[in-house]
Amino acid sequence: MLRLAEVSFGLEGERIISKISFTLGQGEFAALLGENGAGKSTLCRLSMGLLKPAAGRVLVCGQDTAAVKTSAIARQAGFLFQNPDRQICRPSVAGEIMLGLELTVPDPAERERRCRETLALFSLDPEAHPFNLSRGERQLLALASVLAPGPRLLILDEPTTGLDYRECMTVMEIIARRNREGATVLMVSHDMEVASDFARRVLVLNRGELAGDGPVREIMRDQALLQRASLLPPQIPALALSLGGQFAAAFTIEEMAALAANSRRGRL
Amino acid sequence: MSGLLDYVPGNTFLHRLHPLSKLIFSFGLCLACFLTQNHWLVLGVIVCSLLQAALAGMLKPALAVLRALSKLSLLLFLAQVFFVRQGQIVLSLPLDIYITDQGLSFSCLFVLRLIAVTLPLFIMLSITRMSDLTNALTRLGLPYKYAFALTTAMRFIPLFGKEMSEIMEAQTARGVEFDSKNFCKKLKLILPLCLPLLLSSVRRIENSAIAAELRGFNVRKKDSGYKRYVLGRGDAAVLGALVLILAAVGLEHFYG
Ligand SMILES: Nc1ncnc2c1ncn2[C@@H]1O[C@H](COP(=O)(O)OP(=O)(O)OP(=O)(O)O)[C@@H](O)[C@H]1O
Ligand SMILES: [Mg+2]
């Protein structure tokens, strides 16, 4: 789905991304983690073809981003910007969702149907003016309009930042459902809990270098790696590691609860 | 990252000038270009600007601006040179297209003036802090509100450019063909984008205004700035040079 080979990128003489290689297969759900300024957004833009690598190759669905137009890649991949105001450009919510559909779905009736479906899914008011929406609602709208055409690859730059807990869960559930239906997801997040709950694979970026790449359970327990990338492990794995012994393997609340119940039973 | 119209920090002789002298000098140079009909004088102003840039230690960006301007100038030159019909024909092409000596001279002057006017302003903005410029303008008697609005507006120009390119990038990611090579197609796509640009700008300006209000913008008076500017020997030299240039232009005008 998405393949980066030895990708490097710099701006004004500064190296922002150096020699990054990884491959995301169909249906994977990967979280891209790293501190502010690590180069996550830059990596996302490279993956979408908005930036062309200085060295190495980026392949989206088999297409080399250096060889095809970004607007062609946009037919396969959806990209959510860190700042929703960048991408909202129509004067109504429904119009905004239609924009992506107009370019990908030729049949007007089908377009209408998908638009209504998306509006219902995100419980958005079709007539509202995007300018009057709150920051969280604008974020929802931006995501809705990216998801509406049904892209096979989703590149999401901080989809949950600025949302409250309930909205965050709504958004993540929708993304997770898309992922179960076969879409590949690359998601930037600063929320370690969200990343560990939803992603199955984690890429750790540290000053433009890929410091770690592996299953979420392994990476989230690699304290040395997380520390190097200035990341804090999620609470349960951190607790598990500091308790050690029989608890060390716990990753979710349920697992921890089960282990705790076991040990209590053992003592009784 | 520094934009085109941003202040470039430095401590050269030019940087330390009184902001008013910088302002007067650069506008004086522009004035000189428009008063004269002489190509050589305009060329002289350009050389003078480059000299100024070298003194301020920013010859490189100035040359970059010059390069960009030259490209634009070439286009403008070509657009002009065929339309002047008076004068002696120097080059005759088929289809009743020809170039006259007057056309050549007029287009050259036009293009030289364009360059000569842009460079001093560019240099002035690069070596003057916006706050200094604002203060200088208020000293001149311009109400602070207007001076502030003026300098802020100038600062917003490069921001607009950046914002526009980001919005276009976002649209490209949605599948809009901004990466098309067709100019007309691109223009047709750009026009609807003025709305989001306007909206985000209005929001930003509103926020800046509220922030300024909260920090006591309205209680500011003419002499509220704590910085005092003194006119030194450098200022005298620069203003003297300006008088000489303007005198040369005047002499050329009457006797040339
Ligand atoms: N247009 C640009 N010009 C110059 N430097 C840039 C530009 N865009 C990004 N950078 C630099 O590249 C580095 C990485 O930026 P990037 O936006 O990818 O970080 P990030 O990991 O997304 O950070 P955040 O978590 O804050 O979103 C930063 O140090 C930034 O200063
Ligand atoms: Mg970012």
C-alpha cells in the first residue's frame, strides 16, 4: 500500500527526514509517534506526494510519487491535515463533503447517498457554515470530507488533537471501522493511549530518523527507545513494567484487571 | 525560515541608521527613478541599491530578488516592446510586427524603473524592524493606529503567500488538480480558494486585534515608545547622498 525506501528530505540545507524505509501492507494500522518537530508531518506529506523526496522512493499503491501527480494519488489516498482550517474551503458543511466526492464519484445519485451517509455518521448539520463551527467540529468535518470518497490509504495527521474524549472516541471508532473494512491507516498522534488502543504497529520518529518500528506491544514496552524519542509510555504498560513479575506482561486495563484478580485469588 | 519582506537582523552601519533616514532614503530613490527619463541614472540607482545591500551584508538575497525581478521584467519588456508604434523601426518582423527605437527605449526604462523601485524598498524592509518603522512614522505625526495598521499590513503579505500555498497543497491532497501545468485551469481553481484564505485571515486579524486591545493598544500615545532615535553622522551622510542623487536628477532634467 505504502512503501518508503531510503527516503531523505531536507529544507534550506537542514535535514528533516533521513533515510527512512518502511512498508505498510494492506489493512495495517500504524501510529507514527515522535516529539514536536520530529518530522512526522513532513513524513506524512512525503507519503502523500505533497513533497517529493530528495533521495529514495515513495510508492503509494504501487505508484511512485515522483512520477505521478499528487491529485492522481489523492484518488487512492486520503490525507487529513494537522490544521483543519487549511482544507475547508466550501461555504457549507455538505458542500465541503461533496468536494472530495465530486472528484471521485461520477454518479450524482451515489454522491448524494454517500454525502448523507457521512453526515449521519459524523452527526453534522449539512447547512451549517464551517466558519461558525467550533474547532473540534471543524476537525470532525475535515475528517468526514476526507473519509467520504472511501480512500484505500488514510494518512491522518493528528486526527484527535483538540477533540474532547467523546468526540475522540467517535472519530477513532470510525477510523477503526474503516480499517477493519480494509483501509490502511497511518496516523500521527501525540496521545499515547489512543495510539496503543487502536494501532497495531508503531513507528517512532526521532529527529528525522526512524528510531523504532514494530508491533505496538513491543514498542510501548521499550522504555529505552521511548525515552530516546522523548515519549512517555501509556499508563498500563508503564504500570505493568514498574510492578514487574507476573504483571509485567499486561498491556490493557482488562489484562491488568485479570492478572490482579488472579493474584488476589492466589493469596486467598 | 525568513520570508521576502522579513527583517534580517544585523548590526551594520545601515542597520543602525535612524529608521526615518532609511525610510526617506528609500522613498527618495524611488522618487528619483520616476523623475528622470535617463536610463543611466535609473541604472545608477540600481547599482546604488546593490551597493547598499552589500554594505548591509545581504547581497545574496538582494541578488535573488534581482534575478526574480529580471524574469518578470523580461516578460513585461516583451509585452511592451511590440506595442509602441512611434519612432524608427529597428527590427521588422512578419505580420506587421516591428520594434521601434522609441519602443525599445521606453520598455527599457519601464523595466529598469520597476527594478530600481523594488530594490530600495526591499532593502529598507529587510534592515528595519517593523516596530522601529512604526515608531518613526508616529514621530512624523501619523497616528499610531494608522502606522501600526500600515506596518502590520506589510508583514501580512508574505504570510498570505504562505497560507495560500498551504491551502493549495491541501486541495491537491483532496484531488483538485493544482499540480496541473495549464495556467487557465489553475487560475479557475485558485479563485474559489480566496474564500478560505479570506476566512482564515479575518479570523487571524480578529485575534491579533483582540490581543492588541488586551495589551493596552488603545492607551498608547505618540511618545509611548521607550526607544529614542538619534540622528547621527551616518544619517547625515545618507541623506546627503540622497540630496546629491536628487540634484543630479534635477540637473539632468533641466540641462540634459
Ligand atoms: N516549510 C518549512 N521550512 C523550514 N523548516 C521546516 C518547514 N516545515 C517544517 N520544517 C522543520 O522540519 C522539522 C519537522 O517539522 P514537522 O512539521 O514535520 O514536525 P512534526 O513532527 O509534525 O511536529 P508537531 O508534532 O509539532 O506537528 C521542524 O524542525 C521544522 O522546523
Ligand atoms: Mg505535525
